Amino acid sequence: MTTPGDHRGFNRRLLAAAGLMAALTLAPVLACEISSGRHSQQPDADGGTKGGDKGSRGTLTPSALAAGTGHACVLRESGGVSCWGANGAGQLGDGTTVDRSKPVTVQGLGDAKQLALGRSHSCALRVSGAVSCWGDNQRGQLGSGNEISATRPSQVRGLSDAKLIAAGEDHTCALRLNGAVVCWGNNSDGQLGNLTRKTWTEPAQIRGLVDAIGLVAGDRHTCVLRKTGGAICWGANDKGQLGDGTTTGHDRPSAVTDMSGLIGLAAGGARTCGFTAQSVYCWGEDDGRPSPRPRKVADGSQNDGIAELELGPAHACLRHDSGTARCWGQNRDGRVGDGSFESKGRATSIKLGPVRDLALGDRFSCALRADNKVACWGDDAGGALGQGDDGNEGGAARTGVQRVVNLDDATALVSGDGFSCATRKTGAVLCWGRNDLGQLGDGSGDGSRAMPAPVANITDAVALTAGPAQACVVRKSGGVVCWGANDMGQLGRSPGAPIVKPSAIPKLDDAAAVTLGDGHGCALRRSGSVYCWGSDAEGQLGDGAGTRGGTVVQLSDAVALSSGRAHTCALRRTGEVMCWGANNQGQIGNGAGAAQLKTPVQAPVTVANLNDASEIAMGPEHGCVRRRDGKAACWGRNDAGQLGSGTESSVWTSRVPVQGLAAVSTIAVGSGHACAVAGGRISCWGDNGSGQGGYVGGAATTPRPGVQGLDVASFALGRDHTCARLRSGEVACWGSNEHGQLGDGGRMVSAIPLEVSGL
């Protein structure tokens, strides 16, 4: 067993077997989540649930586990409960809404016998048969008769004979002693077994159900195990999670087809599973597709039957009678626990020793071992792994350099607002950081990711670019595919919702390079001409006519492109630079007078006094170039000193030299700062509010040395972070890590089990 102390050198970083790669794909066999305290134990003959052998342990000894979306709880022999992890709605029950990375005691609860955890609420079945809940109550899921959230346990109204409880995303259910089932909370999809109200704030009985012996809940559906060994389900059914052969949801309990002889159930998300001693069957969401009939996904052993099944949104674990644990599914953050970050399509043994109980959250897993220790693995968001590092939570800003994990063969690097992407030697593309608008291109729906993972379906990238919230790749064929924000048609499609997986730009098959602004994009064609699309509100399409895109006029010899918020510049073979689009901050660089700045430039014009550029880089409303003599020049907006000219004057409409730089080998521009390698040394200037300049202090109007010791091939600058591609193929980043854009895991991510601190 590995303890936290063995890995303090990796604090707040990624823990894994050396050399293992991030998971590439979601395992197709299972994509489901358990919600009833993440438990699926077998019923005893009296209708209770089986737990591990208690023996003669002390009253503080853990006896069972449960996990919600981002928090976990342990039930002690005394009936007390301790919880850790996310606590934004008070779901830890300690009277606060502060996330905890080590266990805290649930207040006023000393007689619990079973736990059930939902997305942001928790419930405990008490010895008396009463049920108490705490946390989020916006949909009545606490059953208290109102919709007032609680940071301490409050009793469910009118329920005193419960023997089993289950929690969905925002609803809760209880199995009563007489075999009936009652539910409360969110009922938008009929998950409470009736459609008379959208919300029930106290228990409502499921009509006609009197022989239930097991109970589980998914995000928006509920299922029970019957005495016959069959299962019935009700609620949402858009992915076939009710198992009745259809995708039509209903509030009426219906039988799961072709299922009998089951000894346990697990449900969550849009998926349900049932198991016998020898096999696991699942129905519902299958890698994003509906699968409305049960199919076998895992086997047990004749000599070692299946005793427990637990599910997360995209991974699963089972426990055998011997105590052996096996897991499979999505594994990009180590949630499978086999020491790797590769997704597993088959159940893989976890090195834990004998296990008495399992509990799975969205991106983490926990186990109660036979020695009464609790171990967790996966993503430590909110302190879910219980490592007790309250003082070292991943902050929003860092000035230290962080190496991007699992990336040592980068060939190109770009950054947007809170995210970065890199191409690999293989032609694959990896992205990390912010993902609220699909910036990472993996279709996952995750709000952010603190470590690289592949963009879907790209293996032949030859060029790469990023805008503020979108990215594009040029393929070997000359085609261009893009993903992310598309509210202004910047991905070459009609303006609309974000596109979360790569989508081709129509009528473009000869691109050599591509660039993105806020609401437009442009491609450099192999001929040297430039083609643009998206918003033309400020002339950024460069066609001279204010239309909806096409070939940029008066330009046929471009060799490189770079875009700002609403302008684009092209480097010509001659060394001249031509720009078009918005000029409100002088970003066109043509020496325009104040009266002309309000008028967009709809056709390319030449940047004044510049005919020897060898590299160009545009920020939102400013730009910089590396000149053939090794010096640098910039123009445009300068409110943060981003031109490096020694002043903070608001606008320069023609280029000014960057002070103190010579022998520049590469230059890059972010939203309000810039960096260059000059004479082998890294210097940055402009905004440094999040440490993106790599030096101590505020904004700098001239280049300042900061990060050193890196052999930089190129930079990629975002709004508040900086990344550098090293000549070794590695990538190093510094600055803000609010969205995981430093790519170092941001918070601890462990692919091996770690003992929970303080239990």
C-alpha cells in the first residue's frame, strides 16, 4: 500500500507510474454513474444490505463508504459519519460550505446505518428507520418540506420505517420495511414515479410497488430490484436507461427486458447495471449512444463471485467475494487506479489488498480495505482524495514553472484564454485547461481539465492555431477542422452553439496555415493567398466589400498569418506586413491619425516603416514582429506596457522598437503581455497580474528577465498564462492555473490508491 507520505515530492501534482500516457478514449463498455451513496450491495434475507465482516472493531472504525459527484463520506461503527471533498452546498454536513481535503464530522449524527450521496446533497438512514439529509435543497431533495438548503442534517418528513436509501442527482428515494418505495426532490422527468408535480419536498409513494428489495438512482431515473430477481425502472429514458427497449421516458415503473436472477443493481447518469455472482449487465448510455437493452460488460469468476458493483460517470469497479477489486472505463485522471492514465475496456485488478467496500465519485474512486483503512485515487478536485492538503490547494496564480504532464514530443503549441493545445510528432493534438465552450475539442462536456488529453479524431495535424475560446488544425490533406466557440461563425459554420468536436471548414482543402480572432478565422492557402470567414463587422475578412467572407484582396504572397480580436496581419515573402480589420487601437500599424481609428480597414494595408519582418504575432489589439536583424518592434494598444517601448501610452499607430532586445530568436504575444527569447534568455513585458510574465512584480513597460533555464523553441501566450515549447519536445507553463491551463494536473491526480488522511 502506498501512503501519502511516499509521494510528497508530487504534492498537488500527478502521481502515476513513470512514463504512462494520458487516456486516449472513453472505454465503450461502460459510461455510467452510481448515485445511491454509490452502493449496490446485495440484499440479505431480511431485506437489509450486506456489509463487510465487522468483527470486533472499535466504534470509530470505518464500516462503509459512499461517494457523490465530488465528495465522499465514511460511516463509522459508532454510527457517526465523516465526510470530505466538495462542500459548496454544505453537503459535508459540518455546518460550513468550505471544501475539505480531510474528513470532517457530520454534526448531530451518531446513529447512521447507511449513506446515500447525490450531486450536492447527502443523506443518512438512521437506526430508527428515520432519514436525515443535508446539503443542496433547491429541488426539495432533502425531504424537509421546504426548499431551504442545510449545512447540517435535517430530518425527512413523514418517514420512520426506511431500510434502504438512494440518491440521484437532485432526488432521493427510500425503500420502506413493507417493500414500498417513496421518493422526493426533482421530478422533472418522472424520476419520483409520478408526474403530478415537478418537485416534491417530502416523500411521495410509488404506486403499485410492494416487493422491492433493492434500490438505486441515476441522475434522472430510479430502479428497484424485486424479490423475483428482476428489475423495474422509471424516469428519464433518453439513453435507454430504463432498459425497456425504448428511449421514451415515463413515470410508470416498467420491467427491464430479459433480466432475471439479479442479486444487485447500480445506476447513475444515464446508465443502469445489474449483476449476478458471475456477470455484469448494463443498459442506457453507451459512449454517448442509447443502448436500451441489457448487454454483458464484465464477468466474474466461478471460484470468486461478484459481491459489489460501483459506477462513476465513465468508469466502474467491482468487488469479488475474496475482496479483490477490479476497475475499468475512462482513466484520464487515474480514476481506474491501476497506476496508468490509459482507459481500460476490461476490468483490471487494483493493487489494494482485500477490500470490504467501494465508492465511486465522478472522477475519483475510494475503497475501504480489510485493514479498515480508506484509500482513494483519481482527481483530487475539492479535496476528494482526502489527502489533508488544505494549505496547498491549486490556486489561481503561480509564478513557478510547471511542466505539462504526459507531453514530451510537442511540435507546435498555441494558447487561448485559459487553455492550450499542442501537436505531437504523431499528428495527434492534445489540449488542456478551460473547456466551458468546447475549447478542448474532446466532446467531454467537462468544464476544464488540468492535464492534456487528445482532441477527438485527429491524427494528421500539420499546423495549429487558437483563438480566445476556439482552436483549428490544418490536416495533411490541406483541410481545416475547428472546435470551440462559434457564436459569430468563426468556425466556418452558421453562428450558433459551441462545436465541441472538430468540424471541417467548408470549401477549404489547400490550407498551409490558419489563424483565429474572436469572431473570425483566416487560412493561408498553399498559393500564398488568404481566405477568411466569420464576422466582418470590423472589416476583418479583408475582402474589401464588407461581405461574409472569401479571398482577401490584394494579397497573393503571404507566408504567415496572425490574428487579433478583429484584425489579421500577413507576413509577405518580401518581409513586409499587411493588416486589415479593426484599427481602433492602431493595431493595423499604418500610422493612421486619431480621426481614422474609428474606421475599419476592409482591405490589406502595409504596416508603416517595416520591410524586414521574419516573424509576426498579434494580440487582441496590438502586434509585434521579429525583424531580420534580430530586433523586435510592436504597435497598437499599450495600456499595460505590452509594446515594450518603455511607456504606457494608450495607442501607437506605427511600430516602435522593443527596448533592450537583440538577437531575438522567437517572439509571441498574449492578451496584454509579450515574451521573447533574446540571446538565449527569456524576457517578458506587459501585464503580469497572474505571474504570466514569469517575474516578480506588476506590469513592465520594457522586457524583464524572469523564467530561465528553459531551452525554448517557441511560446504560446494566453490571457493570463504563458507556455513554452522546449526543444526537447516538452512544454512548460507559468501564470494563472484557474482552469488547469498549466497542464500539470493543477491539483493532485493520482493513478494509485492513497490513504485518506485523518480517519
